[in-house]
Amino acid sequence: MAGILVQIGNNIRTIRMGQGLSLEELSGRCGIDAAPLSKLERGESNATVQTLDRVAKGLGVSLVELVDIREYRTGRLDENAWLDLQRQMGKLSSQQQGDILAFIRMVAKWE
């Protein structure tokens, strides 16, 4: 169970830092003191679903995204990188997305 808690904590930290939020700013957004949030990020706290939902809302993400543990289960995916890639691609035009995809396919052929 500790591994899952660490993965969820890593998800929270990655999303928070990706948004440029401090722990205190997230605390204000979700109404949870910074100390328990810090423990949650370190995987040292077994949060309730209600607490995780408040954190997800404070981060502006779904609860599913927050607790996504596919990387923990498979050990093959870097889910945080995948989520970041999806967010970044969403900011681009269709043409730019196509160009990036073509580049990725080209690089994949090199290996």
C-alpha cells in the first residue's frame, strides 16, 4: 500500500509544481493545512476520498487524474510525462500537433 500512497503523492506534487503552485497556495485553494498536504505528497498519509477530491478540485484536475496509478501497476509508463505531453499538445494547433507527431514517429524509427 505504501507504494500506491507514494505514487499518488508524486502525482499531486507533479501537478502542483507543473502549475507553479506552492504548497501554501494549494492549501488555500483546497482548504487543507499545508502540513497534512506535505505528508500526503510524501506518501506518508492515507487520505480519504473526500480529501483527495478537495485536493483535485484545488488543482483543477479530476480525481481520476490525481489518483492515476497505472505507472505503479505496470512499471512501464511515466504517466506524469504522458499527462504533461497531453496538456502541452492541447495548447497547439492541429497543424502543430501533426508536426510533433510526425517528429515523434521519425525519432521512434531511429531506435
